[in-house]
Amino acid sequence: MWPTILLALCCLTSDTHGAHSPDFCSKDLNSSVRPGFPKPIKTNNPGVLKAARHSVEKFNNCTNDIFLFKESRVNKALVQVVKGLKYMLELEIGRTTCRKTMHPNLDNCDFQTNPALKRTLNCYSEVWVIPWLHSVEVPVLRCH
């Protein structure tokens, strides 16, 4: 019973003549906000950068290249609130001078400058982050 009374108090106000009129609860506050829809996010957002790194780590684990790749640029990023956050990224990755067998920190790896070894790929990635479970999945990763 309490929630019903609270809702009635929240959503109805009296005008100066004593008639009830809807207040902010029934107004369209922001018609562009659609819960669950992907929305653009800045490409330098810390969550986007972490998602890009997870994408590259998955790429490195799935290829037989002797060198590691790392993200060079995030061109476009969207985020969607689902059970956690789903990042949708368009990014460029490049081959580094670090070999997979050494397992270095990617932050310390420089991009290849040797024209014979230099390689850049364009990728689309979806990264699902569930912070409260400390879970990160990369269900979609396509590079060409």
C-alpha cells in the first residue's frame, strides 16, 4: 500500500484551483534516451580503452603470428547497458616488435617500423564487461 501512496504523491500535484495535474512523472523528459539502446561514447574513455585492450589480447591468443599486436587507434565506440556494459568498437591494431614468447606488457611494445614486418588491421569488436562478476568476454572480433 505504501508504494501506491508514494507514487500518487509523486505523480500528481494540485494547481492553484485545486485540480490535479500530472507533474514531471508523466512528462517526456528526454525523448532521445532509450534504455538498452547503444549510444556513442568517447573513444578515449577508460572503459573503451580497456575494452580495446581485451580485444587485442583475444586477437593475440587466436593468431599464430610470432609478434604481438596492440591497439593503435579506436575509431568509433558505442556502449550499451545490458547485464553489465557492452562495448562495440571499431579499432585499428598494429603488429609490435614484441614476440609472443616473451609475454611482455603491451604498453612497453613499440609498433613495427620495418616495412616488411609492419602490419595494420581494422577490427570490429564487441566486449561485454560485467564489473560485479569481474568478468570480461569478447564474443565478437573480426579483423581484416
